Amino acid sequence: MLSNRSIKVSNKKMTFWERIYLPAIIGGMFVTFKHIFKKKATIKYPEQKRPVSDVYRGKHILKRDENGAERCTACGLCAVACPAEAISMIASERKMGEENLYREEKYASVYEINMLRCIFCGLCEEACPKEAIFLTTELVPPFLERQDFIYGKDRLVEQVDKRVDVSKRKLKHTV
Ligand code: SF4
Ligand code: SF4
């Protein structure tokens, strides 16, 4: 032995009760039964979901204004603020007749967030001067393919007929 240390092994004989194991089994069963009637600490996820805080930082949303036009003007500040470099976009110029689609003269024709890179810090939300991007309480679901975690405008832009209330997150910025 390198350390020259030794441990004395006890050769103490087991008692009769220790040899039949019954007291230990009954003790174990008692612990099990004691927990049957206690409130369960686990839930049946994903069928059941735990309530999350109103300001929980989950999947992002690109907001529309009150007329339904996209608020994002592709300024890139969210991408610059993102410590994980998860955001990329392509800016385009709004054409005549598209005023109802895009709020500003410049808009993001492509806007992508890589949810595998994102650390849900919320800095993009804080950097945005147009109140265009917010994090929601929705979780990003698991996928099998890496490509499925690249969220484009089809999954990020708010649906016209399904508005998402972000007033609690706006409140967060004012306190
Ligand atoms: S939440 Fe943070 S990490 Fe995720 S996209 Fe926004 S700034 Fe980047
Ligand atoms: S989401 Fe906001 S910060 Fe990001 S590009 Fe659009 S307007 Fe700029």
C-alpha cells in the first residue's frame, strides 16, 4: 500500500435480527408508506406543467404594433447585445404598399434566433429601442434535429389574431 495506511475491518458477527433482515425491511417499508400520503414533489411532465413567474424568460416573440405591423426595424441592437451570438437577421427596405406590414421603412426580412445558443438572459429585450422583441413564458420544446432549434420569423412573429400580452415584462423595465 503506497500510503501505508490501513483500515481495520470489523468481523463482528450479525445478530439474529440482523440476519433475518426483517426489521430493516419493515423500516424501509415504513419510510415508503410514510411518503405515499405526502404531497408529491414530482409532476407528470409534459402533460402537467409547473406554473412559472410572469417574468419568466422563455421563447421570444417579435411583436406587432396596434395596427398589426411588425415593430422590428432590423437595427441589429439585439444581436449586438446578445452575449451568445444567437441572433441573426437580414435587413430589407419597405416597399410602397407595405406600410401595413412593417412599421418602419427598414424591416427584418430574415430574423433568426438559435435557441441552442440562447441563454435566455433577456438582454435582447432590454436592448430593443422599438419594443419589438420580448421573451414570453412559453418554453422552447425539445427537438431531435439541431436545425429545428433555429427559430425564424414564422415562429417568432406574433400572430395577428393571437396577440401576446407582454405588459408585465414592460413593467419590469420601468421598476
Ligand atoms: S435572451 Fe440573451 S442569449 Fe437569448 S437571444 Fe436574447 S440576448 Fe441572446
Ligand atoms: S428586435 Fe429590436 S433591437 Fe432587434 S433588430 Fe428589431 S428593432 Fe432592433
